[in-house]
Amino acid sequence: MAPPPKVARLMGSKFTSQVVREGWTHFHVVGVQRLETGWHAELAASCDGARRVRVPTTELFDRAHWVPGWTPLSQR
């Protein structure tokens, strides 16, 4: 099953987490996968590609958790 258009466009997108995850806040999408619970995005830390997190795409689209693009640390 192909991902919905909104999810398919996520590949390569940059996001800033509102909380520190795996020691970092700036991530980019390296994969999108459908699991039993829905669509999930795998994100790699921008400065350390070995640090990865997997989050539901619904959480990724929620601005309370993630902000599109890389936000400077001074603006948070």
C-alpha cells in the first residue's frame, strides 16, 4: 500500500523537536513505514546520523511536538 500524499512527501524533510531526543533536537526524515498502528517516520539526527528515532506521522504533524524546518536554538 502506498503512503498517503502528505506522508509520501516527508522523505528528506527537516524537523525540530520541541524536546531533546537522543541528545539532539534537529532531525531529517530518512524513512517512512507502515506499521500495525499506522504510518511512522524514521528520523536521523542532523549532526549524528546514527541517532535515530521513530515517531508516528500524526505526532510529526503536531506542532506541539515537532516544528517543520530547523529552528535556531535561540528562538526556543
